[in-house]
Amino acid sequence: VVLGSAGCCSLRGAVASQRAMGTYFGTEAHTGFFVKSSAALFLLMTFGDMKQRCYCWAATAACIWWALTSLAGLSNDDVIAVLAALLLARAVPILYKRVLTIAATYPLALFFPYAKHLLPKYAIDETNFFSCDGCTAEVAARRKAAIEELSGKWKKKYPKCQEFSLELKKMISDLRFTSARCFPAFNSVVQEYLDPSMALERTEGVDVVDLDGNSSMDISGSYGVNVCGYEKYKEFIEEGWTHAKKQGLFLGSLDKTVLDNIAMLREISHQPEVSFHMSGTEAVMCAVRVARFNTNKPLCVTFGGAYHGWWDGMQPVAGNERIPDDVLCLKDMSPLSLRVLEARSGEIAAVLINPLQCFHLNQSPPSDPVLKTNDRKVGPTPGYKEWLHKLRTVCTRCNIALIFDEVYTGFRVDPRGAQGAYDVKADIVCYGKTLGGGLPIGVVCGPKELMARGDAKKAARINYVIGTFAGHPFVMATMNAFLKWLKKPETVESYTTMANNIDRFISEANAAFKARGFPIKLTNWFSVWSILYTQPGRFHWMFQYYLKDAGVNLSWVGTGRLLFSLEWTRADYDRLLDRMLEACAAMQNGGWWELPVANIKAKLMMEIGGAVVRNAISSFSSSS
């Protein structure tokens, strides 16, 4: 922009100096008009698409040009040299920050905007489905017979659930999306045989009972909400309704229950102010918005693979068509990321942490739909606590707000969430899920200077953050029941009991799998756990279907992320292990765990490459 402005002025001077020579078109008398109108059109064309500082640079260059030529008497060539030197001095720190940011950026954030247009969606047909790993005809026949047997069994076992699911899929896009539970290329064939959807009738302890009367042990955790146990939430809801029913649907006013909740939340979060919302996503939206407003800085930082709700403003990679340009997605636990914070502290308002990333560092949440082979890498990351403390120190020094997204981890890993588990104090904390005592909730806690909704000096500068149902009497009452339960000594002790039970279960289960030659291994982070596969294979995602058949309920991410609640007893863990071993045996007997003959990576490359070529040919044919 600077060089363009300088060039424009240079052109004007050059034209003026050659007027005596005449022009081809005889327009020398109108040169000033052309220059001015071109500059105006350029401004109108780029207004809003270029940052304000670019216009400032252009204006500054024009002023310097005028001063040096008119007042200092320098030639055009001398002025160009001066402007080039000034431009270099300004560009060096900017380019350093950009190069440093690129080096620290989560790789997928760099490539995804282009990859999403190239990666094809393709399907393996049934002819090649069972032998796509190069297996023998005998193994392929075993697999086909196994899935046919399972399909026939489910039609008798889940008739009402399957009919219910079929009708809902016609009306709910979410259900159609979450029904695709295996690696995408296999979905079309699998969905012809199996529908894992469950229509709920009731919950009974750690079990869920479907419309057909089948009871399954639930390890889905209701997307992270179920920390206490389903029976406990029934108590919270009953108690909450008892206190809230006299208020009905009166919104906009607060009562003693809300004040009581605020007092308990202040004690948990160690923050003086509280803001109520209706979901974890809303809580994150609020936290980011108040951080930007009160620091008066535009950028936010998140780390590779972290999920902060479905809002497109904090989804810099997959799952979002509009990639935000005011979010830096950096590598987790990287010294380069800390250097970016220091170098760009004048631009960065906040760093957003999802402590769950400790379990799958620099990766998206594990799930069966992305399980290509035994490539799942999850487990507690050593040094994560020390990393958070370093991050806390840098954020304090650079005046950057440290936001903990505790929507998932709050009250699951510790009664005080990750703040308590890692002994780190955030500037702003977001809560959700289980805090509502069984009802929808989002909460933001922070200091007065970061939670302000208006500028103390500028009347028109307002930060509008509000919600119709924020502080709903029923939600406040169930939250109150949950928070009072959380304070009880026996509740705090139950976290230790659960940790001991999980450690015992993981150890015994892994020993049992190894002794029987099953290629799986369990790993956990507090009450969050996952199943790892210890040998290559293209059909590991089939295990979720055999778990369901054995009476274990999972969410749409399959064996990627699983959860326990405080309600589980030793007997429950033992019962789960029995069902997992039953599912393992069925998986093995069906031939799904036979070692692949073909190289899986090579097969994938050929399949994807072939699909890219077919798509390109199809696009060319349709355009021509």
C-alpha cells in the first residue's frame, strides 16, 4: 500500500515534468483528476477489506513525500529511498512476528482451509468392503457372515429403537450425522446392516434402558454431563423443582437462591464476579467477548485440537466453514507458542485453555470416525501441569487474560476442576454441563476489570452480553442442589474412591486383554478414558458395535472418549469388564482383528488419490 501510494505520487510528478512533450491521448490537462479519482476508487474498493493501519501507512507515506519534496527539496528518487528505508524498519518486526506465528501454529490450522477443498468423500463398496485389508477369501467370508448375523440379531433385539431412529433421521440432521460412526469410507455399507441409535426409556443407576427393554451400562457420560450419576441428577431435579415451582417462568429478577449460588461459585472459582448463561458454548462466547472488550485487544489464542463449543468464532480448524481470522491456533506445550504470546502481547487479549487436551495433546478429540488403523494416540501428557504454570507466568507478564474452559473438566477431574487439579489460577473460568444439576447451564467467573459490560470513560462503548433464560429459576434451583452436594465431605471423598476404582479397573482389564490375546489397551485421565488398539487393522471401529451388542452404551464417538461417574461401584466395573471381554471374543471370532495383509497407509493413499482423480474428472466433465 505504501509503495502504491508512493508510486502514484511519483507518477504524478513524472507526468507533470513531461507535459511539454505532450501525450498520446491529449489528456495532460486532466492528469490531476485521474490521479485523484483513481485514489478515491482504490479507497472505496478496498474499504473494509484492508486493515485501518494500511490506510494510515498510505497517508503517512503521502505526507512524508510532500514534506520531503516540498519543504526539504529532495528529489523523487531520494524520497523513494527514504520511504523504502522506513518501510524496511517497519516491516522487520512485523515479518518477525508473522514468521514466528507460522512456526508456532498448529499444522492442521495452516493446511485445513485448503485440504477441505481437496479431500474427497468416497465409499468402499460391499464387493471390496470385507477384503479391503488384503485378507484371504476365508476371512472376508467370516466377516460378512458375522455382520449379517449381528444385523439379524439387532432386528429382533431393537425393533422399536430402529423404527424410532428411522423416523427421526427423516427430520433431524444431527441424528443422520451421528449415525455415521465408523471411518467414512465404510459408512455406506455398515449403515445397510447396523443402526446403533438408541431410543431411551429410562435410566437405572449406571444403566440405560431402551424402548425395547434392553439394559446397557452407560459409558457415554452424556457428553461429559454425567459426573455424579443419573440417580443423583434425578434428586437435584426433584429438589430444584420443589423450590422453583412457586416462581414459575419469571425472568429478569434474581432471588436468594441465585445469591447463594454466586457465593458458592466464588468460593470454587476464586473469582469475585459471576455471569449466567444457558450452555457451555455461550459461556465461552461471553468469556472471549469480555476479554477482548476489556483488554481492547483483538486476538485470542487457542491450542491445536482443543474444542471450545460449536461457535464459529472459536473453531479455527475442522467443523467450521468460516475460519476466524482473529484466532491464533498454536501448538500446545511449545516454547514457540510462549514466544508468540510475548512478541504479540499488544494484540492478544486472551489465551483459551481446555485442560482436557492433556489427554490428547495437539489432537482433536479421539473418535472412531477418524480411526484409520491403530493410530489413536491418547493418554495423560507428562509435564502438562508445569506447562500450565509457565503459561500462567507468561500471561501475567504480558497482560493477557488466561481463560480456563472448564465446561467439560469442571467438577469432573476435581471438585474445583482443573484449577484445583493443577493448582493454577485462571483469570476467567467457564463452566457448564454438570453444574446445572441436570439442566442446561453456562457460567463465567472472573474479576471486575475483565467482566465489565461498559467502558468507564466512553459512553457509547458497550459490551452487550445477555440471554433471555440466563438465571432461570428452575436451573438456579437445581444448580443450588448440586453445589450444596458438592460441598459435602463425603462428596469430596468419593472422588478419591472413584480414582482408586478406575485405577484398579484399568489395571485388571489390561491384564485380562493381554492374557487372552485381544489387541486392545485402556488408558485414562481421571474419569475420562479411551480404548487403544495395539495392532494395525482397518476394522477397529467395529468394536463399538460389539460393545453395544454386549450391553454397553457409547456415544457417537465410539471407543474414542468414554466416561465414568461417581456412581460406579466396584461391582459395576467388574460387570463392565465381563461385557467388554464378551465383545472382544465376538470381534475376534468375526475375523475383524485378523492382521492386515496389505499396507494400510498405501491402500488409503490409493483410495484417496483415486477419489481425487474421479472427482476432478467429474468436475471437468460437468463444467464442459
